[in-house]
Amino acid sequence: MKKSFNGNKFFINRELSWLEFNKRVLEEAQDNSNPLLERLKFLSIVSSNLDEFFMVRVGSLNDQINAGFDKPDPSGMTPDEQVQSIYRTVASMIRDQYNCLSYSLLPALKNEGINIIDSDVLTPIQLNTLNEYFVNEIYPVLTTMAVDESRPFPLIANKSLNLAVLLQGSEKEDQLFATVQVPSVLPRFIEVSSDINGVNYILMEEIIRMNISMLFKGHKILAVNACRITRNADLSLNEDEADDLLLEIEKSLKMRKWGAAVRLEVEAHSDEKIVSILKDALELDPQSVFHIKGPIDITFLLKMAAQRSRPDLKDQLFPSIYPPAFKKYEDVFSAIRTKDILVHHPYEDFQSVIDFIYHAADDPDVLAIKQTLYRISSNSPIIKGLLRAVENGKQVTVLFEIKARFDEENNIQWAKKLEEAGCHVTYGLIGLKTHCKITLVVRRETDGIMRYVHMSTGNYNETTSKLYTDIGLFTSNRHIGSDATALFNQLTGYSDQPDWYMLNTAPFGLRKKITELIKNEIKLSTIDSPGRIIIKINSLVDSEIIKLLYKASCSGVKIDLIVRGICSLRPGINGVSENIRVISIVDRYLEHSRIFYFSNGGRKDIFLSSADLMERNLNRRVELLFPVIDEDLKNRLESILDIYLKDNVKARELKADGQYVWVNRRSKKPIHSQTYFYENPI
Amino acid sequence: MKATNLNHHIMAAIDIGSYSIKMKIADVDSNGGILPLETPRKFINLGKDTFITGKINNEHLEEVCNILKNFKKLISEYKTDKYMIVATSALREAVNCDYILDYIFQKTGLKIDVISESEERFFTYGSIMDNLKDFHRLKQEGVLITDVGSGGVEITLFSGGDLIFTQYVRMGALRLKEVLSTLERRTLNFPNLIGEYIESEIDTIKVQLLQSPINNYLVIGSEINVMHDILASGKKEYNRSFMAKEAFYKIFHKVIGKSQQQIAGEYMLNSESVETLVPAMLMYEKFLSFTQTDRIFTPAVSLCDGLVRYMSDTKFGLRNKAFSEKDIIISVRKLGEKYSYDSKHAEQVEKVALLLFDNSKRLHGYSDKERLFLQIAAIAHDIGKYINIKAHNILSHNIILNSDILGLSKNDLHIIANIIRYHANNMPGMDDFNYKALDYDSRIMVSKLAAFLKLADALDRSHRQKLSDVKIVLSEQNFTIKAETNRDSLLEEWEFENKSNLFNEVYGIKPNLIIKRK
């Protein structure tokens, strides 16, 4: 009997699965075996994750609801049901998060001499200093916004922290409402003093609150409460009609600040009048209002954790090593020509990738450098390398994805700078985000033209390369070189869809390839020698692929999925997915590498990719799936996967009910994958 | 230090076709090795314009300029100036072709050669050996080659190592589709209609092809690659160098009768590559049925491959492995046979004309290409006699102009036809429209080469090959032809007097003839 696997019960809603992921991040903050400042960092990430989740996902669901779209997703939930469920889950998550902060982290910080103090414990001297600071530094940059008949409700910018103030009007029963933004140009926390208890911090909003009467002279202050609004920031562009994409994006960026509100955070025990004024003005349901028991927006904790020079409260440093394969050769090109080179970040230094660009820029025989850029750091050495190449007379082509969400502004600035320098900058294909990470260097050598290619699972970003696990491949394989050239010709619009030798690209080919690979595994699977699939990705949502994996499971294929974030596949259902095991690893580094393993009757096909298995990656992005051919490198990747699968310290297993549980160690030797890779880098 | 190597060059070829503009940039070495570096391709339906309205429209023209500008940029990345840009039927047949070429030149600085069907074939076939090492064996055993382009199909037959037949038929895959598109709505069986149309077009050719058994079938063209794509889908290993007859028919029966959208959807192909699939397959099928083979050879060669091969052979002075001038000459002799020429006379004139040419390089300064023109003219100079002795030089002229000769451009044919026209007692002059229509260099070439042909023809006036041991003595002031005979050669001597006038005028030397009795 042919199974269709279409039932709702076979899929986990992607939003709820994402919230599960964020819960795992929260667990890292709660885990007291982690160093204190790392726990602080995880707690802060829970918040910044939620911010983005509300802006993008909840924003987009609200758009769907407003447009009257009520079709259920594969798990059977309508947009409205999803939003209801999200608010419920988030409410309890935030409760857990702030409990962790108040009852675990803040006391622990206090023990270590780091205190966040309230204004009521300040000494007169401290008070005096802070008041002076207020008058000189804070007061000049504050703007108050009052509401009355002549002035509309103030526009409160997305994600800004504000104080909402209720004032006594001139008449007895008259009440006025005003807001003051906590200036984002000033630090969120101020070091008040050090004493025997350690260092004392006070939050910016507290200093303003202490002096609020200075801002509203002649009015009696009835209530002051901190609040924060999150707005829908899901940019939707009409690319087809946009003459100048750059301009269009700049315009819509301005719009993002003022999208419809999706969440209101107010401090616990806020004045009811203030909450109701805000709620009405922002047209929010009661469930979108979150009462926060503690400081609102605790992303500052990340900064605080970073600021303290307390190595004893942080993870042991894992310095990266320079990829040894490069050390044996005079230059990068002869190294790559000799043998393909795999680089596992952050265990191996991303500097090797930067050096590749710089060598290409300075080498007299290099004719051209072509690169895709998606998310780059604000002071990118990669870009500097490209600018140097232009100066040295190389042809430089950059495929700049300026639609990379929340990085648009940074990217536009760099794109302009590169263009001015004489670099050929293009912005990719209409309707598709260029998400693949690839660099091509064309070099004239004595035996003809050689092409050197670097492809990676992660961005050309030296900052995130220290925090994300990614795998890059350097190769001089002619077929890959030829495909890389063809890919750039396609991305620049110079050529239509080419024929590929070895690379598979989304849209068009990647889904087809993965489908073929899974089907092949099904075909070859027998009782004696079952097929084998291991996939390590960040998210698994695509229902077609999930159904195919179910089919593979039913054909006896043993499937291991290492999915860090969202996983809509439900493992362990009898007759559907009992051969599928799903684990998630959340640890100090963000798991980001994407590896695909298919046993193919013992031949072992291994691929790396920039793509997650989500509709957007497979249909609306230019992604890359590339094979690793070198046997040694294949073995290395196989053992990397093996370690991930054996992880029993940071791995959680997804159960059929959608819950994640710690992998049972059963008195086995602990295996902590990220530590293992640091201790055994090659 | 910069790596420079004289044994490596970067060369580029651009083919402006009816359906797409393609480029090949390749790394070429002195041993004849060609390594493709870039092969971008942009779909643009110029054929639709030309085949339906007769001209290329302005929007398409702008697009062509943009594509060429981008391609030029890619070429410049390799810092090379060795490239060729050619255009085929869509431009060749457009009434506004000249304006278009000029516009493109103004916009992009690129000069485009509009090449003939024969040149297209010559270039394309030139790279067959790069993909099919066995080609000489096939030529020996008999091989039918069809190159289904967008505008036309080129049909060539080799047997016993010789070129037997070659012709261009204006029924390309895109042209068929466009020409018959108005009928598509009126029939439920469009493939059948195309099939009938194809059959009617190749009726006469069929007779000539079926004279001897054809043991091999070789297909060139992009649609066969689409068929390979379909067959290769889902397979790990797939050989694209041939297609079994069985496999061909499997796809053929699956695809015929399906709409473009169905085919594209079913096999995950882009709709552009599917558009001409059905008409092309119908043609393959028709020709396949003429042969006794169980597989189709499909060496992946294209016009761009051929152009790069041609440039590389020229650059490094290599002989083309698949085709040579010998093939051209053989095809001209076949043409002579078709018109029942006097082969012995033709051979004698050819021999003497080339002797004259080779021994007077100082006078004419020409090289291989002009020598080939003279040789062709010498072989074919009398073919008009098939129709009528009277004014046979003009009839020969007309036949040549309307023949497909492998490797020759339309302009080449005009020159050869003119050389032939003036082999009789007439003299080239601006009163003749056919002569006046040529450019200056071509006119000089016609006169200089016709002068040789005239003398060579005179020396076998009796068509009896009386003279032997012909030798040339060239000094500062004298051009003397010495020959031996044991027969009466008065007719030849008399004709020589009559026909040496052009030589005298062109080279400023009056040639002498000394005949020694054996």
C-alpha cells in the first residue's frame, strides 16, 4: 500500500518547533554546569531570538490573518491558531526566562561581585553623581512626547525602550500621557561604583526615572513605567516593479521602523491606565501584552557578559588553529592544487579564507575574483581584500545580496563602496535571494587557466565565523571550477541556466538532487544492508522532503537527522518514522554547518550545502549543494558526523510528541562534540 | 612573476543563433588541446522575428547588444583579443541584417561575421574529432550526419571515406514550429502534421541518400542533448556520446503528443529547451529510419566548439583532424559528377592551373585560401555545359552560386562563380553586374585567378590532355610555360594566344608557350 503521509499528525508546526529551539537555548542559561557569564549570554540570546521571531514570523502570520488567509499549515493549524499558540508558549517561556534571571543568575552574579542595583539602595554620594550624569549626558539627548488633542500618539520606534509617563493635567480629573525614549546612543547600564560587594551597575531607564520630574516641570507625575514595542518588520518588496533595487530597499527600511505592533512589553505591576492607553493606541490584543518581571530587553546582558574580564566565569578559550594543509606550501594556490582542503570553523581559523582573498588580490597571475556576499561584518576584511584586488587591476565581480534580512543597511553601504572602487557589483536575480557562499579565483598558470574555488556552509563573515560552526572547501577541481564560473554567469545575468557537472543549485536543481539521492537510498535499501542517510542542517520544514524521508524510513533506511533549530518532522511514529532519529545540539557555538550523507550502496556520497530543507531555501533562494570528492576529506566528514551522533552532553533527542529530551548517557563515556572537535581539530 | 606561456592562448567564440546567443571561452594549447573555460548562453528568440516577420525587432536588438556587451566583459577578464563572433540563419535571413550589424557595432564595438550554412557546417564538423575519435572509421563505413539547427537542417553523407552528399534544408526545429504554428490550433495531431511536412521537404534528398546502405547515424544539435537529459535523469552514470535506438524510441513515444508544459513539468526541464524538442525529434526519427544502425552517435559539438577549433588550428598551424580541404575538393568533384562533367579535362585544368599558381607566388602574393578557390573553379568551370554549351560559363556561374559547398561563405561562392564566368573568351569589367557587385579586393582576386584558369583551360582546349611535363619559368620580365607533347597541339597554341590577354593585363607580362615535340 502506498502511503501519502499527508496527515496533520505527521508534522510539527514550524513556529512551535522554533519555540522549542529557543527553549533549548534557555535551558543552556538554566544549566548551572555552564559558566555564569555564558549563561547570561544564552539568556540574552533567548531575548534577541524572540525579538526577531516576533518581527518576522509573528509579523508575517499577522499579515496572513489580516489578508484573510486561513488555510492550515501541514500540521493543521490556521495562522490564527498558530498565533494564539505562540503567545501562550512565549508567555510561559518568558516567565521561565525571568525566573532564571531573578532567582538564579542575578544572585549568582551578586556572589561574584556583579550587582545590578535599584535606585533605592543608592548612597547620597552615588545619587549625586548620577544626577550630575543625568544633567550633563542624558538630559540633552532626551525628547519627551506628550499626547493631547493637538498632538497624535507618539511614534514609538521598533525595539526601542521607552518610559511611559502618566501626568496630572491642569484640571483635577484630567490626565496626560507622554513617552520618553531611553536613548539608544547611550549605554544601557552604568557602572555606579565599586565597593566591597563588587561592582554595581544601574540601568539607564532607572536613572531617567529618578529624574523624570525634570522633564515634566509643573506636572504631577502619577506613574512611570518602562515599555517596549516590537513591530512587524517582514519586508515585502515588489522587485518586479523596482527600477532600482538599492533605492527600493532603502525606502522599505525606513518603513520597517513603523510596521504594525505585534508585541508590547511592560514592566510588571505597571499602571493599568498606562497599559490600556498603550494597548489601545497600538491596537493590540491583551495576549500581545507581556508583563515583565525584571528589566525589559535583557539583550544588554550579552554586552555585560562580554565586558567583564572574568575568564573564570566564561568558557575555557578554544583558540583556533591555522589549517595545517596550507602550512606545507609556499602559497595557497599550490596547496589547493595539490589536494582539496576542508576547513572546519571555528576550530580552524577563518583567517585562511581571508588570506585566500588577499593572496588572490596580490598575485600577479590572478585575472579575476568573483564572490557572493550575504552577511558581512561591519568592518569586513574580505571587502578590503576585494578592494585591494581592484586596485591591483584584477577583475572583481561581487554578487551582493542586499536583501539579507536586518543586514540590508550595512550591505548597501559596502555595495556602494565596492562599486565606486570599480568592482563589478550585481544584486542577484529578481525574486531570489543569493544565499550560496562561493568564491572563484581565475589564475593564469604555465599550463593554462586554473580556477580555484572556495565554497562554504557559512557566510564570509569573520565575526560570526568565531561563533558558528561551518565547513568550507577549497578545491581546484576543474568541473567545480567550470560550474562555479557558470554559476556566476547566471547570477550576473550573463547566462541562462547552465548545465552542471557537479554542483547543484536551488532553485531548480537542488531539490531534484536531494529527492534523487533519497530515492536512490530507498531503492538500494534491503533488509540485509539497509540504506543510510545522515543529514545535519539548521532547519527541516519542507513537507515534500519530510514525506520522502518517511517513505525512506518505511523502506528500512536508517536515518539520522542533526537539526539544530526547527524540525517539522516527527520521528519515532510506528509505521511512519520509526527508523528516523532526530537530535539537536545547542552549545557554545551555533551549529550552522550543513552536511548530507548518503551511503549509496557503500559508495558514501557526502555533500555540503548552504541550504536548509525549507521551502524558502529550495524554492526562493540561490543555494548550493556541493560534493566532497576527496576520500580523506570524506572520511573526515564521516567522523565529524559520527561524533555529533555520539554526543551525549549537549545533544537533545526529539520525541514523537514534539518534546526534546536529553540524550540518555547510560553510564557511557561523555562525548561533548564541540569540545571534542576543539581537542581533535583534524 | 607573471606566468606567460606561448603554448597557451585564450580564445573565444560567440554564436548568434536563432534561439540563443552562446559563447565559448577556451584555453587552447599548441598541441591542439582545448579546455573550455566558460560557456554562457542566453535564450533570445531572434528566429521567431526573422522566420515570421522577416526582420529582427528593435527590442530584441537592444537585448542582443546587452548580451554581447556582457560577453565582451567576460572575454576581457582573460585579457585576450582572439575571438570570433558569427551569426547564422536568423540574422542571415533578416532583411535588416546590415543595419543590425552596424547598430551592434556602434553599440558594442563588435564586428559580426554572418556565415553561410556551408561555413556553419564546416566549422561545426571541424570539432567532431574532439568528441568522436572514431570519426574516420565512420566516414569509411558510411555515416549520415544531421545537424538540426533552429533555422535549418544540414544533411551530410559520407561513404567509403568520401563526402557523398551535403545539403542544407530550410526546416530547422524552430522554423518548423513557427511556420506551422498557425496550424497548431487546427489539428489535434500537430506532430503528425509536422511529420508530413518534413517528409515532403526531404522527398528528393531521400532518393539520393538511399543509394547505398548507411551504417551509422550521427546527430548534432541541442535537442538531442535535451533527450539525453531526460534519459540521464536519476542515473548516476550516463554516457552521452551515443544513444541507443531503443532508448531514442522510448523517449520519442513518451514525449510525442505531449504539450510543452507537460514535457517541461514531467522531466523538470526549462520550457525554453523544450520548445523545439518535438519538431527536432520528428526529424531525427525520419533520418534514423533511413539508416541501418542500432544507435545514434551524439558527439556534443556545437558551432562555438568548431569556431574555437578553427581558431586554434589556424593559430598553431594545425591541420584539422576531422575535415580538410580534401573533403571540400571531393565535394566539388561530386558536384561535377552530378552535372556529368568531363572529369579528365577538369583534372588537367586543375593540375595546370595550380601549377601556374604555385610557380608565380611572386606575382600574385596569394596563399592557401585563394589557391582553393582556383582549384574549385578549375574543377567546376564547365559544369554549365550540362544545361547548354552556349554561354556555359554563365550557366556554371549560376550553378556554383546555388550550390552548397562545404566551408564556403556566400562571398567565397561569388568569387569562385566569377572566376569561372571569365574562363571563356570574355573579360571581367564593370559593365558586368556580377563583377561590379564585388568589393575591390574580390574583383582583383577574380581577375588574377581567372587569368590562370583561362591559360590552364586553353592548354587543354581539345579536352584530350595532349600536353605533359608542364613547367613554368618565371624571370623578371618573362613568364614562360614549357610543355611536351607527341601530338598536334595547334589548337592549344591558338587558344593560348586568345586567352593570355587577361594574364597580360593583370600581371603586365605576356606569357610565352614553348611546346617541345617528344
